[in-house]
Amino acid sequence: MMAFVSIFLCYAFLSLWRSSIAIDTLSPNQILRDNGQTLVSIGESFELGFFSPWTSTHRFIGIWFKDVSPQTVVWVANKDSPLSDSSGVFRITATGNVLIFNNRSAVPIWSSNSSMTSYNPVLQLLDSGNLVVKDSRSGTYLWQSFDHPSDTIIPGMKLGLNLQTNQNWYMTSWKSLQDPSSGDFTYSVDVQGLAQLFLRRGSDIVYRSGPWDGIRFGGGPPLQENPVFKPIFVYNSSFIYYAFENNENATISRFVLNQSGLIEHLTWNQRRGEWVVIFTFPTDQCDGYEQCGPNGFCNLDNSLRCKCPAGFIPKVPQDWDNMDCSSGCVRRTPFNCSYDEGFRRFSRVKLPYTSTTLNNMTAKTLFECEEACLRNCSCTAYAKTAVSGCVFWFGDLIDIREYSEGGQDLFVRMSAADLVISYIIWKRTSKRRKDESQKRFQDENPKADEEDVGQLPLYDLDTIVSATDSFSFQNKIGEGGFGVVYKVTSYLIYLLVDINPDVLQGALPTGQAIAVKRLSKDSRQGLNEFKNEVIFISKLQHRNLVRLLGCCVHREERMLVYEYMSKRGLDLYLYNQTRGTSLDWQKRFNIIVGIARGLLYLHRASNFGLARTFGGDQNEESTKRVWNLEEESCLCAGHGSGIRVVTLILLKYAIDGLFSVKSDVFSYGVLILETVSAKKNRGFYHPEHDLNLQGHAWRLWNEGRPIELMDALMETRADTSELLRCIHVGLLCVQKRPEDRPTMPSVVLMLDSENPTLPQPKQPGFYSERYLTETDSSSTGTFRNTYTMMKDVTITTVQGR
């Protein structure tokens, strides 16, 4: 008898102990009643149980934040099937189905209707707020609440589609604060046309987000970086969805579609004990769907909210006079699919919606997008998006708004006549923007010579971004230590060059092309270097120099607009040769001489060389910078029947961290040896020794075999005397001691003279044997090459010479 009592008391104690601690799971033999029993996630972030919203007497199973008061519910199971009293029972079946019963009836009022079954199921509330049914042995999820959102999205939940299972994740508003049943509003991803988010009231569209542009939806004004959350958008063959994740320092946040149809992102302020709205939308009248009718643009900055864009007129003028814009706009001149049609760019807009949008992922550039649209007589507009590639519209353009910042570019098809009118309007706007850029430049450069700067065109950032197709990789033509160079798409050159309206029909001035150099923020080329390059180079006039056409200054962005060298870089021809395509000696000699004359002009005529451009001076003081010994070969372009050479070489000389006229000469000497041999100094390899290129040339010179430096692929034998003279001059230029190197006037004289008397060269700088080791980079996990000096190496304080 005593043993029975002990067992009974022990069982009672265990039952009481179990009911008093937090549990996060339910097994098929357990139930959760509406008597205060709850499930609490293991980290005590979320809680599940029966609740009544506000003053309602109806009972629901829901999940809420554990430590937030007042209670904030993020998910409701039986939102459309409430219990009228506290008789509810919550359980999981032996096969994994989740049920809610009224304990007076055997018929469930709500079921998860899971299509997957298991004979070892367990129900668990995770610390993410996700309620899952999983197989206790394999851990496979059979069902989860995250697949069935109500009015709230929290980190880990999705809005969108699983294209493999047809699972649709969407939000539904509550009817009221007292009633969580399905309300009037839904918020979901629509993949008809472009993937974007739609807020609907019933079947009517209330708000459209616009397509994802890689940063935000619709290209609207960017949400400022915040410490709370980071948006996520996935678009591939399996999934299309929006989600977000909390940042490390964030506590609690949620994304809510409220009963009034407002979408809000909120964060919990623990100190104040309240929810704080980070952003909300729709926020203004232009957010409302199709506010200005077909082809109309909505802009809150205008005195009249709606307007017809350039090339369009009101469809019903008298309605527009009465501020009824619902009829929209029509084209002033209908296009007829003729050769003289083109496109007008509209910037900073939310791209339109239409069910007849088509995507083309094969087209990579704006030019390819334009060509594809022109080939289809029904194509009315196109754009290039980060996610969907080229996008084409057919018919009217619906629900467009303009932003003061952000937005995307839309290219609308127009007749030639309307393009000319648009051009005139654009010129007026462009002049205003140029004036603003001019003022900004002079504000940031108070010591710049106003007359010098005023002669150079200044372009606004939007124009540069559009002309380079948002600095697309396809338009990249080169990269160096100071930045990346982009080619301007030919049909957008009119944005940057002052040309006649006739050009808009497609014909461009012969030879007209443009390159934009975007200075790298990591290059350490600051305002002083930029001012030097703009002010000094804008004055230079030499056939062997790239002409500077303009510049752009916008906050931290600094860009230079140059004429484009259509034949690209010398390295393209020199280091990628095959027999039959190599540069003959005459072209190489012309390049060597042309570069020398360009440098002579920079050093003498302008009192300006690479040294002054990049921070050094004629006293050769150290710039306190360390550069790699790495060449950025000059660019070449057709010039009559010969070769035109760009002499801004920027061969970054510098283990001793200094730019000077003599370091220019050293870099030029390296270039001579590379041009003769078609070998790169950096990474040069020879099977007989471990010398770099100038070391190899020096060895051949001392052994009486300098002719062997010649590129073996040259089809035409070189003039031996010229070849030897160039090698000789190259070795003189790369001598170790700067005072031994010739000046550029002497170099030009030596190259131009047929039988000059030249001094014997001395040992080159940076001449030593080396071996190549591979060391594991602790920061990246990849291998990097390290040259280890082997001859007579000492470590001393580095000083400029």
C-alpha cells in the first residue's frame, strides 16, 4: 500500500513539475488545453497558445512574441474558425496532422491538412517563431506555419512562390483589431510580366511595388541603411520571393499588412515599450495604382500631380483641365515602325505595369535591348533591369511615377519629330544640371582657376550613369590602379556630346566616341590629384595624348570623360599575338617614338608629368605611397595611316614610393623592353634563369646577344640598328640610379638620330634573381605569389630618390 502511494505521489509531482516548466514540443499522446497551457520556444522568443484579441470573446490558437507587452500576435491558426469559449483543445495526430477541437465535439474546427504523413511526428515551436511538424527520426518537415502567413512576416518567412511545388506565400489582413479573420486586403508577389509585389483589395489593385532592381522594389528612393533589417529578394528557376533578416544588433521587428491596407515595417523599442514604424506604404497619392491613366506620369513635385511625358498629350484635354487625369495620355505622333524612330530616355521612374511585358535574358546591353525592341513593331518601350535583363512593353504604359531620387531608366519609342522636341527639352534640363555641377565643382575646389575649369564641360551623375549603362561590366574596357574605364554606348553619346538634333536619327559624327574613367575610391587619388588631372590635362593639346572632354563631381564620385581609343590598349596587340597577327617592327618603333614625344611634351612643354599628376614634384619628394611595379600599357588608336599613341602610361613605379620625371623615364624604359620583346615585365619567366625582364635584357646585353630580346613572332625582320638602339635606350632608362637615367629630351634625340653616340648602360634597378614561392593567404584562403630576392639583399629605410 505504501509503495502504491509513493508511486502515485511521484507521478503527481512529475505531472505538476511538467506543467510548470516551459516546453516547446507536443507529441501525438499530448494535448494543449485552453487553460493557460502554452508552448514556448527553446530560447523563449515566441509563445503559442489560445488567446482572444483585444475585447473579443472568441478564442484562437496563435503565436506571439514572448517578451513583448501588450501581446503582439504574428500568426493565427484558426483565424476563420474561432472558438466561442475556452473549450478548445490543440493536438497533433499520430500521422502528423495538426488539429483544433471543441472538447464537446469529435469534429475538428481547424486542421493543417498536411499532405505528408509520418509515423514518428512531433510538433515543435522553433525559436524563429515557426511552428513545425517534423519526423522525429529524420528531422524532415511535414508542415510549417511559415508556409501559411496571416497578416505578419517575420525573419525566415517569405512572400512569393515556390515554382517547384506551387506553394504561394502571401499576406492577408485582419478584418479588425478584434477579428483576425481574413480581411479585405492581400499582399503578394505577381509574376505576370515582371515579378513585383501587389497590394489588392479584393481583385482590385491598390498599390504596385514595381520590379526588384537589385536593391529595392520599383527603384524608388533608397531606404537608408538601418540597423534593424536587410531586405532579401530571390529570383531563380525554383523560387521568387521577398524576405528580410534582422541585423545583428536588432532585437525584434515585423512586417505587417494592417486592416486598413497599410504595409508597415516596425521594430520593438524595449526602453519605451512600444512598436516604432520604420517605414510605411502606400505613402502618397502617386503610390495609388494608375493615378494618371495610361501613359501618364505621376509626380508629387509638380504643381499638377499628373502630366503627359514628352511626346504625349492628354487624351481628353477637357478632363485634364478639370484635374481628372484618369483618361491618360496618347502619343502626339503615332509611330509607324519606320527607320527614323528612336527612343526617349525617362530617368528616375517606377517602371510601368502591363500584362504583355516580355523578358529577354540573352540581351546583355542597352544597345541589344534597343535593337530587339526596334525589330518588333509592337514594342512601345524597353528597360534593362538587374534581375530580368531586357524588359519590353507592348501597348499602353500603366502606373508610372517619377521620383526625385532613385528610380530606373525607361526608354520609350517615339517618332523622329518627337525625339527632336524631346531633345530640346532635354538640353534645357541638361544646362541646368551642368550649372549645378559647375557650382558644386567650384564649391569643392575653391582654389581652382575658375577660367580653366569653366572651359571644361561638367556632367551630372545621372547622365554618366545612363551613358555607361549603369557602369555595366559589358561596357568596361580597362582597369588600373586609379579606376575603371568604360565605353559609352554609341547611341547614348548624344547625352554627353553637344551635337545637332539631326544626329538623333541615328547617325553619329565620324570617329566620335567616348570613354569614362571612374576613379576608384580605393586608389587614394583624392581631390588634389583629381584637380591636377582635370585642370592640367584639359590644357594639353598633343596628337599623342588622349583628349579630356569633361568631368563629373558628385559627392565622393569623381569621373573623367575622355575621347575613346577605338583600337583599345597596346597590351591587347602586344601580349596576345599569333604568327601573322603580330605588330611589325615599324609599328612598334612608331609607338616607342610616339610615347617618348608625348612624355617630352608632358615634362617640358607643360611642366607636367606623371610625377606631378599623381602626387610627386620636380624635387622628387616621396609621396608616402607604395605602388606595385605594374604596367598599365598605353592605348593605341588609328590615326591616318599610322598609329596614334596615348602617352598617359601610368606605369606605377615604386618600391621606393615616389613619382618623379626620372620614375617616368624608368617606366618608359620598361615599356621599350616590353614592346621589343612582347613580354610583360611582371611575371616574366625564362627557363635559363630567374631574372625579370630588365635583368634578362641586361644579361643578353653583357653577353653580346641583345638581338635575342626581339619578339620571335614578328613576321617582318626589324631594322637591326633601330632595334639595338631601342634596347640600348631602354636599358639606359631603367638604370638603378635615377641620376644616371637620361631625360626625355635626350631620349627623343637618341631615338631620332641614326648613329647617336650612346653611353654604356649600367645595372638596371630592381635587378636580382628570385624564386617564386606560394604562401597561403590567411585573409582569403587563396594562394598568392611572393618574389623572394636572392642576391645581395639588405633591408634599409626606404627613401625617395
